Amino acid sequence: MSDVLASALLTVCRQMNSELRAIEPNSRPWVALLAPTEAVPDQLKITVLNLTQEASARNYEPVRRDDFRSMQPPLHLEVTVRIAADFIDVPHGLRVLGRAVNWCRQHNVLTPADTPDLDPAIARLSIEMLNLSLGEALAAAQLRDGIPMPAIFLRIRGIAFGAQA
């Protein structure tokens, strides 16, 4: 279960890469999950910015089992990520980033039925674009030597820790 977070984000990378490669073949992945300080030119870089508990999941009560022990409800996470276009050729980077935006709009929900490589512990992964203020976007740019790059910000929901079958 501890791998569910990495698995969810890597699935998003694989799915996005698959579609971007179908549009424009490339010998290496178009999208990679990287640390904030990693510089990989000519690639879209997914960076985790924040993990929070889903607000809608906070109201669950512990479940009592027959043996009077209580089970805590699963912890549902919202993951905020940045997809930045780290391209030497900025117009090309913007084209690839635009394709990523289209992918996010067309695949705003991933389920095991339409995404076979999705971790079986995830019933539904939702992806939504975020609107950040200029100050928030610039603060996120400080993660890599203060160099702003064209980027989109996403909230990914549906990652549960401690779910019991």
C-alpha cells in the first residue's frame, strides 16, 4: 500500500507519455516525475508541490468491528503537482505543454476500466487543473534556481492510504 502514491503519479506519467509519443515520436519520455532541482532539458517535468488530506474525506467516523476494535478510515490525499516545460526551444516546449493540457482535459478521471496499469488500490483517480496566482506560480518557480518555466498546476485526488478491503 505504501507504493500507491508513486504508482499513481507514475501511471499519470506513462499515460501522458503514451499519448504525447503518438502525436510526436520521441526516443525518450516526454514527461518525467522528477525532483524540483533536477534539470532535464527538452522534457515536461512533473514535480510534487504539496500533499494534503482531501477535505471531503475528513468527516468519516472510525468503523467499529465485531470484536470492538475500531478501524480508522483511510486517509485520502490530494496531490498538487506542477508540470513544467523545461525546453531549450521555448515554442516547442509550449506546444508539448499544450498537448499535456489537452491530455489532462480529456483524461480528467482515470479508472481501472480505462487505465489497466492503474494501481488496483485506486478505484478512481481524478485530475483537475488549478488556477494559481502569479505570486504562487513564482513561488513554485523558486524550486529550481528561481528560473520560471511555462507550467500548469494540477490537483490529483483519489489516492487512499490504509483502505481496508
